[in-house]
Amino acid sequence: MKTRFLTGALKVRGLMYAAASRWTAEQFGDDKLEKFLETLPDEYRNILNNYDKKEWYPAKGAFIVYDHLITFLADVMTETEVFEGITNFMFPQAITGFMKGLLSFLTPARLTRRATSF
């Protein structure tokens, strides 16, 4: 049986792609980002170079990008450190409006712990 993931039916916002490239540039510099982009298949390199944060993209591509990023950074960071870094980078950008003020005192880790208690 095929899942929605395998058929390409699942979509993610461009923010998922934006976070990977912007976080990498912020943490390691533009040169390291360029080297990372060279490791990606053309399709995903083009998305990372021309993403729209509000547009919808195939989720499968985001998994491929993040897998490449984890492999690329394996000599300096663990998989967990990469995800924590990107999550902490992406969290403030993903929350807007009223929720931004309400959640401004929470880190992603604290929010996750609180969410599981409800």
C-alpha cells in the first residue's frame, strides 16, 4: 500500500526549505552553504535558491534536503543538533501575529514539553 508521502501528496511550506538554507548560512557562512548546495540534486538546489516561504512544495523534497544537510554536517554536528538548530531558527519565523506575542517566552523545546501535558 502506498502512503501519501510516497505518492508526493504531502506538501510543506517553503519555510521548511528556507530554514535549511538560511540556518546553514547563518551558522556556517555563505561558502559552506554553497558547498552544501553543490551536494544536492538540481531540482532541490533550484528550490533552495528560489523558494517562496508561503508556497507549497512536495514534502519528499524537504526530507531529501534535510537528509543531505545532516550528512553534510556530520563531521561538526549530530543529527539532533542539526534539527534543534533549525527548529530554534525556524520557530520565531513560523509564528506570527497574536500567537507571536503569546508564545514569545517559550522555546520550541519548552513548547513541545508543554504540548504533551494537555
